[in-house]
Amino acid sequence: MIVGGPGSGKSTLARALGAVSGLPVFHMDHIHYGPGWQQREPEVKTWMSEEVHRKPRWIFEGNHSRSYAQRMARAELLIWLDLPVGLRLWRVVRRQVRYLGKTRPDMPKGCVERLDKGALDFWLWIWRTRKTARARIAEMVATPPQHLTVVKLGSRAEVAAFLDAVEGGAWADGAAELPGQVARPAAKHRPHAAPGAA
């Protein structure tokens, strides 16, 4: 389970972990949006999220607060990408320019990147919610379920160190502490998934 603000690198990390683990990767943006950036209703998003939760193995990245409790109940590992808002905004603008007129790999078909009022509104939303969105995640990870390992990564260097450790077998070893780890089950049991998955 991977959470964090827009531009924090959730999709990139999920794909990297999927390549290491062989687990299927699911992107919340496929649930948030239909073709042409059509926002789905919250109830529909929750139902579609539950469809992913019911699968036996997954790496699920993205934010939908209504589904947090269910995802945490199913997860072996929660990764919080808590990167600075300035870096996140720069990444968002960069990817919009890179994929301008195209659809990003982690987005539904028909969700073409564009630089328009909608893009400006998105940048402003990222800035305006930088504190409240972070506080919501911080509250969630402060009291995780007893079975859940929590990792908090606050910089590009920390993300790189975490991925290096996973590629080196740290999660498979079970006994090794992961970079950025802030919570660990008292009695570690063998995961049925892998980092970012549940």
C-alpha cells in the first residue's frame, strides 16, 4: 500500500516494486477517473477499491481516504512518500510537459495531459491541501494495525535506499529492518504480499 501527495512518486515506486516482486500493480487514478478525466462518484471509487482489496495479492498505490481502513487491514506494508511540496509540484509540472497531448502509463485511456486552467487548478489544489492532506495521512499511520509494517520516506535519497534494500532482499528476509521503517509488528509473520502490497 503506497500513499502520498501528487508528484511524490507513488506510481514510479509501485512499478519498481512490481518488477522486483512480480506482484500485480494497481493505480488509484484508474479508479478516480474514467476516460476524458471524468471524476467517478465517491461511492463508485470505494466499490472499485474494494474489488482490488479482495484480490489475494497486489501493490496498490494512490489516495482514497474512504478506503484507507480496509486497505490497511489487508496490507502487510504501508509506504508513505512524504516528500516536500516544492519537489512534488515540480514533478507534476514536469510530467505534464513530458506527456503533453498524451496519456501517462499509469492513467486511464483518454486522460490526456494538458496545460490549461484545469492544470493550474490542480497545482493550486496541491498547494492549498499540502498541510491538511499530510495531516490526514500522518494521523492514519500514527496508530497502524498491529500486523502492519509502516515505512515513511521523506526524500529521493530515502526512496532510493529503500528500493535498494528491497532489491537486495530485505523484505524477503523478514528479520531485516527496512529503511524508513517507523512501525513493525511485534511478531513478524511471513507476508502474503510484498512491499507496497497487501
